[in-house]
Amino acid sequence: MAVVGRTHRPVLEPELCQSCRVCLRECPAETFEDFRHDPQTVRGYLYGRMDLEQLQELPPCQAACPLGQRVRDYVGLIRQGRPKEAILLIRRDNPLPGVCGYVCSRPCEEACLRGSWDEPVAIRELKRFAAHYEMEHRSEILQVLKGWKAPERGKRVLVVGAGPSGLACTYELLMRGFGVTVLDALKEPGGMLRAGIPPFRLPREIIDHDVRMLLELGMQFRGSLRVGDGVSLEELRKEADALVLAVGTWRDLRLGIPGEGAEGYLGCLEFLGGVNLGGRRDLGGRVLVVGGGNAALDAARTALRLGPKEVLILYRRRLEDMPAQREEVEAALREGVQIVPQVVPKGVVVEGGRVKGLELLRVELGEPDPTGRPKPVPVEGSEFVEPADWVICAIGQGPELQFLSAEDDAIRCDDRGRVLGYEGVFAAGDVVTGPSTVVEAMASGRAVARRVAEFLEG
């Protein structure tokens, strides 16, 4: 970008432009405020709609990505018709490009400056395109990745958990020359990607491809093995030079209301895992899902496909306050899921040991809580019963840490990711941070892999 004369109007060089607006940083408008108000230029448009402080980390798409992917560069390569170079650039930072091409939460698109002009660049869809190119040219891409691997270092790491954080950690360690064996309670790698995300959102062939790439890069996998069930953490620690706990959050949180033990009352992961892994298929009658996050939407949309008469989501705030991604909410509504806002469960209606409905209480919205959303305030005397044959509780998840000697339900780590009280043991992903997005869990796994490498290298 250059400037001409005293007007400081931008002169665009198309062959250099990557549509990221990084040139804003070099614009005189950074220094001279009067130059920010010309509505006839892209510069003026953007400066009129953005806080100048938000422009300190540019390009913003890369700054917003937990993995720090070079978005503008691989988007530019795809635009130039160079998908091979694009997927290899993605692979520098992203060990599961296929998965991210379908279920990434797209923080990069939220930060995209183009979105303030019209629509953000469809970054996730472009990544999906690049990932499908890789699937069609797997051996060619794999050959390049094997060439990137560092020489074998003669040290081995055990990773417990084959979900997003565990697989991302594995990829990083493999590329650094360490041997990695991954253990998981499930029969196949994928963790929550397989058990928690329905196939209509994440096709299983996509998971299979990303996992197969890891296997061909040297990952060893041992499935159907749960730590603490016949094998202790101490025994595993003796098998390798370092151990990474990436066990996720697989325990459904409960509402704490009467009747939760009745037949027909299910936890979200209990339900989704049963269906996604080939279990429960019959779900007749009326289904109520309690919650407002992506898991609740996944549960409702999955339930809808099992032939019930009606599926309702019960949420304690307004529809616009739901933490679920907008596209998931809109998809559920299109498919026929109903959303009942501003209600909270008070108790499960049980007859003969089986669910017959939920007693609900209407709420008003008060002052903002620590999350910035309005706090639900129950309206006394507003109780009513919503009939149901099934109730699915999707209000959150917690870790299952019975294998630790500690009596509490939290893994305590130092600022290097090391588990306190266990030499050479690290923790990554949701078990440390709490439930997060796929890409955030992957970023945690990669960061911990770097800490493990530092530990093994002394």
C-alpha cells in the first residue's frame, strides 16, 4: 500500500494484497486522526467502526486463532489455485485440519476485518477445501510431513486421551522426534470428536483421515484401556519418559433437583455417546433438553433424528444469550427443535419410576452476572409442568479423576503444565481448563507438547 500526494488516498497493488488490511498499520491515519474519516475509502470505513486499540495485533484473524495459524497466507494460496501449498502451511500449526474444517468455532472469522465491511472471509470453509485436497492426495502430503520430522530422539511419551488435545500433543511430539503411544478408553482414537459430536456435524471419515495421518507419522494407539481400571497412573509412568494426561471432561453435571435418578433421565454425554458410538436408537414420545450450549444443541438435533414426537430445549435466558454458536441454533430451529427461553427446572415429575415431565419455574432477567449476561431471577408462583418422556441434561461436564491419588476433582498444575506431585507427568486440554472448543483444546495440547519436549531435553 502506498500513498499519493496530500490526500493520502491508498494505491492498491493487487499482486501484493492478501485481503487482510494489514496495511492499515502503515496508514497515516494511525497517526493523524483526521485521515480516519473519509467514508469513500476502505480505510475510512474500517476506522469508523473499529477501536484503534483492536488493530494493535494484526492480522486479527491470526491473532484470534488459538493455534496462531497464518490464515491470510493459506487463504491467499487457495485463491491462487495452490491447494497443496495451502494445506502444508495449515499443517505447520494445525494437526487436525479436517476436523477444524467442519467444527472449528471460527474465532478467526469473528475477528476478520472484512466482516465489518460485508461478510468475513469463509475461512473454515476454505480450510475444509484444503483438507479434502489432502484426503485426495494423502500419500503426497504424508511424504512431505515425514520429511519435516526431526530425527528420532530415543525417548517415548505416553498420552492418555485421544481427543483433540491428546492428538494435537501427539502430533507436535512426533514432529519433534519423540515416540508417542496414545491410550484411550474408547476403541478408536477421537475422544469427544467421536462420542460427543454427531456425524451430521462431523463426518466420521474426516476423523478417520486425520487420525490415519497421525498413525502413519508414527503414533501408536492402545484402545479400550481406562486408567485406574486395572492399570494405575504410577504403572503407566514407568512405561515412558514422560506422561501427558489429556483425559477431557466426561462426567455429566447434574441439576441437583429431585427425580434425576428416574428412568428416562439422561446426561448429555451419556446420551450422545450412546448414539454416536452405536448404542441407543429408540427415542419415542416427547424430549426435553436442558441447556443452551453447543452440547445441548447437538443433543436436541440428535434426538430429533431418532423419531420423537417433539423436541424442546429449555434455557434459562433469552435465545440471543445462548452460548451455542449461532449457526447451530439456526440449524436446530430449521429442523424443528423448539426453544423455550427463561425457564429453570425445579424437579422431575416421576410416575412408577419413570420420567413424566419437568416442573419448571419462569424467570426474569436481572443484572449482568460475571459472564456479562443477565442473571436469571426465579418468579415465585410461576411453576408449571412440561410433559416429557425423556429429559436430557446438558448443562456442562466435569473430569473423572479417580485414578489420581488426590481426593479432589481437579488436576493441579504449575505454569509449565506439570502435574503437581507427579514427576514427569503433564496435563492438557479440558481436564485443566474445563470444557472448551475443539481448537482451544488443540492449542492446549500443542503448548503442553512443547513443555514436555523441554523436560525431556533437560
